Amino acid sequence: MSEKKRETPLLDELEKGPWPSFVRELKRTEDAPVIQDLLGQLERSYEEHLGHWKHGGIVGVMGYGGGVIGRYSDLGAEFPNIAHFHTMRINQPAGWFYTSDVLRKICDIWEKHGSGLTNMHGSTGDIILLGTSTPELEPTFKALTDLGFDLGGSGSDMRTPSCCCGQARCEWACYDTMGACYDITQQYQDELHRPAFPYKYKIKFAGCPNDCVASVARADMSVIGTWRDEIKVDQAEVRIAAAAGVDIQKELCALCPTRCMAWDGKQLEIDNSNCVKCMHCINVLPKALRPGDDRGATILIGAKAPIVGGALLSSVFVPFIKMEPPFDDLKELINAIWDLWAENGKNRERVGEFIQRMGLGNFLEQIGLDPVPEMITAPRSNPYIFFGDEIAEGEQA
């Protein structure tokens, strides 16, 4: 037990107001020496406008190259209980489904071997266990594996795949996201646990174009559920919605990105050949409109946050692919991309940046994928056609 609570006037300011406060949550267990030292160092950082975490080298568990992020304090002599404060990433169950019993056991393990602080969940999807010492890594790992959990990805490897709850709870899911996520996770254990890539590679599975895992902004490969036949329309439900006050013209037709919908007051017409499956109309009228029956997924590639270069949003790579076990077509595509990128990518170069440097045409040729019009980011405004000065016939260069 700590003999004396530290004074933290700057951190105390973060407890004020009606919003949640991480400082308030930390202080609920402030009698623990590790929390006292953590609050003390954080207060110092606020005073000095300096971070006091340093990277002391690679640290991990036997046989794994990823899953543990080393954190050391450069004020270890003053705050000995956080001299080591490593983070462990734990591979979450697909769709983040837990029993309360399992959650309690995870917390018990972490209170025994670490600080007790968790992040449920990290941006990649993992369970994040914050703060333990190097000698406690192996005991924590053993306890977690005995419970049925494994480490997630970190470093230049395939990061832990994540997915939305898919068909388990969502009526819009166009394929089994949880099944696909689990299958890919099991297939690529070596790539997940032993970093060998130029940089990180994230795969996220979204059951429909609503993209509840935000893959379009973050994942190197997004697998987004879609359909390739016509949207199902219940005209009676459309009229009921209109009678209830929904402005079909303003809220659906005018907001359709390709203007492929028309409403005459009685009938909603959809030009499905121009529909880009954005889901807006289905979200507005969920009783009247539904995805078609020929379902699968669109593969997008290249998203990333602004680390080395600027931020990128993913672009369509494969317009439609059937998503059925054992997902051989998806695995073939993943393997082809990895073989080329791993061989030719620069250090800390994400796949999206690699494609920009190499050129999409060259990239497609090397992995053996045929180009399709959907790969053009904005086909109506940017056809990738450039006109230069033409040399008149008979004129010498």
C-alpha cells in the first residue's frame, strides 16, 4: 500500500465536468503503488510538457516476435513501480463476444500479474492489457493461454484481424464476418506472431457497406459485405413511410450519391446498374429496402493513418467476391499481395504507399489481377486520361 497519495493538481482538472475521466477511473484504485507512480509520472509530464516513456528495446514471450509493446520509464528511479510498464495485446474473440465469467478471469489474471488497467479494446481490436514488468510476461502469457487466449499482433506483421458481429446480430450482414475473421486468424498464425513484413498489415471484416469496424479509414485490406443483384423493394412499405412523414425525394433520392433513385409519389424506382451499394437508402427505409440475395464482399485496399506519409482511404480492389469457407479466393489474393510487398516494400511502407510508389498498373500485373473500372477512385471525374501536346503529322520532334 502507498504510504502517501501523490499531489496531482493538473490531473485533478481532468476530473471536472460531466464527461468520463480516465483520471477518475485511475484514482478508484489509487491505493495500488503502481497507480500512484503512474499518476505521479503523468503529473510530471503535464508539468514539463514532456513524455517520460522510452523504448528500451524489443521485449516479448518465448517464440513470439509480436504481441508485447515494450514501455520503460526514464524516471524509473523516482517511480520504481512503473520502471517497466509493458503493454500486452491479446487476440479478441471474433465480434467481441464474451461471457462475464471469462471477462472476470481475464481481469483476475491481469490484477495478479500486471497493473489491472485494461483497454477494451484497442483500435486494431485487441484486448489491451496496460502495464506489467518483464518477469511477469511469461506467467501472464501462460495464464491467458490456459484460459484459451493468445497474443495479438504488433510490429511489422499481420495485425490481429477484427470484424463486426455480422450475422450473429445484424440483419444487414452479407456474409459471415466472424467465420471469415476466425478462419483468416487461424490460417496466418505465423504472419501474426512473427513479424516479417515491411510494416503492419491490417485486415478488417465488415458485414455490409455501413462498415461498423471503420475499415475504409484504417485497414490495409477491407472485406466489406455487399450484393450484386437488385435491391429488394417493398413498395407498400415505401408508401407507408412517405405517409408517416418521410420525404422520399429529399431524404433518399436527392442524397443518393449516383442519383439512381426516382420517386413519383407512388412508386420508388431504382436504376440498380448505377447503384454503388452505399446503404444510405436502406438505412433510411429499413422496412422497405433490403440488400439483394446474391451476396458476397468487396475487397478494398490501402488505408492507413498519417504516420510516415499522409492518411489514405482504401480503394476498391476486387468489386465482388463470394465469401464462403474455406475462403480460398481471398487467401490467394492475400498471399499474392504479401509476396510482392514483402519482397519489394521499403521499411515502414504500408501497402497503400507501396502501390502509390509502384503504380497500380504495375502492382496488378505483378500479382496477376486484371484491372476493372471499379478500381478508378472517381470514374465520373477522374478517368486517369492525360492529354499532352501532340506533334503534328510530318513535324519533326
